[in-house]
Amino acid sequence: MVKLKFKVKSSSFRKLDDPFENGKSKKYVFYTKVEDVPEGIPMATNPREQKLNSGVAKAIEESLLSNDGYFHLKNRGIVVSAGNINYNNRTEEVTLEFYDDMSHGNIDGGHTYKIICEHKKDNLEQYVQFEVMTQVEDIIEDLARARNTSVQVDEKSMAELANKFDAVKDGLEGMPFFKRIAFKQNQIEFNEATGKKSKMIDAREIVAIISMFDIERYNASNHPKQAYSSKGTMLKLYLENPEYYRKFVNIMPDIFDLYDAVEMEFADAYNSTGGRYGRKKYSGYKEGEIVGCSKFSGNSIFYKIPDGLIYPVVAAFRALITYNSHTDMFEWYNGEEPIKVWKRISGELATKVMNFAASIGDNPNAVGKDSNIWDLAYMTVLLQK
């Protein structure tokens, strides 16, 4: 556990309860002088690395060092997720406690935080705003993605302009969801049948899912958990060598057919073994009513399956990948499509995932980040070789 203290005047400390009646999350906002900002805030929750020599970083530093007294107004501030927060009116101190590096720490404002830490001893008369959220562990990935959209999307757009997604396009062109992949910022596709905007799929997610099958980077004890927790990181790895991903071209369609099958059939597979998926609060089940559409095929679904449950299952089929040195391509072991293996073991796999989820509090987000379930799912599929 990490415990940090801030000096905060009572006049600038505010608590905001969740506006929904059953909402558990809370938000706290306060100003603190830059010299009172403590070092050591966990950074694993921030989806991008901080480049302090970038134009953005230099602009932040210039604003801070101007010492004009307006930094707290001109800067967006620092956003963190915490396990607990306490304000002592007598000492005028805020205490933050961070219990879990994967869900507690800096979400946005990493550049600002690191620059402040570099200059906190410079006698500056500047303040910075902190926004602290508690009980948001279940949506930490979505929060990080939403708060960090601009830089990540721009990086994706620049990659598209440089034709760095050509390998992915070669593998997926012709798939029914291909036109819905957003390779660049603000990309929109209209549904010809309805005339309405289609629900787009971020190219970062496409890259992350493909990357889960990289047998040269991952093995039986090293799993691609970041595909679930940090799409931005997976995009960064992809952009290091986009041409490498041509090795996946022949199996890309099968990967996304498999994902669709898992999303469509996971709940029924679990129910077939005596489970009651519809009783889970995250299932969205409404007495047999359609509750949405599957991510890639767009087929109607009656249960919602969180990504935290789907990703470890889909990634487990990496165990069936082999490398063909003659073609320099990845292919399936013995030529058997993974969806056929899924059909054989779907009940077993779904039950193992759901039993594990129940053992850690039925938190799909926690499941997606836990190495144990990635291990268990992988070994289950490996035994099918």
C-alpha cells in the first residue's frame, strides 16, 4: 500500500457524491501548492508513457515556471484513482491511500505530475488541481481511455496516414466489420440499411486482440494481459514493427470469428453446466430480451459478456498457434480452426472462468487483470493439442 499526504486548505477541498442514487463512486477536488505535491503516486494506471521532451511537456513546464499564479487555471490538473481518501480539517491535510497498482494511481495528467516533481523545490508560487476518484476500480480501463483519448487517437491517426495498418487491412478486408474499424480520428461509417451511424471499433482494440496470439512474444507463463488493460500500450508495440504482423494475416479472420463465438455463446456454455449467468449483475439479462449486439458480427445478444471475461478465453487459443518457417506465417496446429476447439470445451472453459470470477468477488475487471485465470484458460486449451 502507498500512503501520501497533501497540504490542502479547507476552502479549496470539495467532495462530490455520485449523482445516481445507487452510485458508489465519489469524487474529490482540491488545489495544492506544487511544492506540497508528494512523489510516489503509482503510474501503472496511466495508459501512456510520459515524454518530457515533447512539445506538450515543454508547454506545461513553461507555464509552471512562469510563476504567474495561474497554473491551476491554465492546466487541466491531475486525475487519480485511490482506494481511500481522508481530509483532516485540523491539520489541513489530505491523505490518499493506493492499494492496487493496477487500479489505483495516476489516470491522467502524468506529464503535469512528473514536471511538478522535477520543479517542486524551485520555490514556485503555483498551485495545481487534483481530481481524486474512489470506488471506480470496475471501470478503470474505460476511465483511463476516456481521459487520455487525444494523444492516443492522434497516434493512431498518424499511423494510418503512414499506411502502418496495411498488414491488418490485408488480413481483415472482407470481414463484415471491416468498414467499422476506426483507423483514424473521428472516422464515421453509416449503416446502409438504416442510414444511421454505425458503432465503430477502435483500431487499437483490433491490434490488441491480434497481438494476443503472438507466440514469439508470449508463452505459457507470460500472457498478454495488457491487451485487456492497456490498448494504447499494445498499439505502441504494434507500431514498433507493423510489418511483423503480416505473419498473422492468414489467421486474422479466424481470431475474430472465435471472439464472436465466445461473446455469443459464453453465457449459454456456462448455463449448460448448471450455471446461472443471468443472475450476475453484469449480465444485463432481461428475461430473454435482446440486450445488445455482438461487437464484431453485430448479431443480437441476450447476455452481456464483459471484456474481462472474454479476453483471457480468446487469448488462451494462442496455445494452438504454430509457426511455419517456409511461409513465415502463423497457422493453427494440425490445421484445426479454433472455433471447433471452442465448441468442444466451451462449457469447461466458461465454468472455469466463472468459478474463478466468483472466487474473487465477481469483478470482471479484476478477472481480466489476474494472471491466474489467463494461466488456467491457456492450459485448458493447450491440453487440446
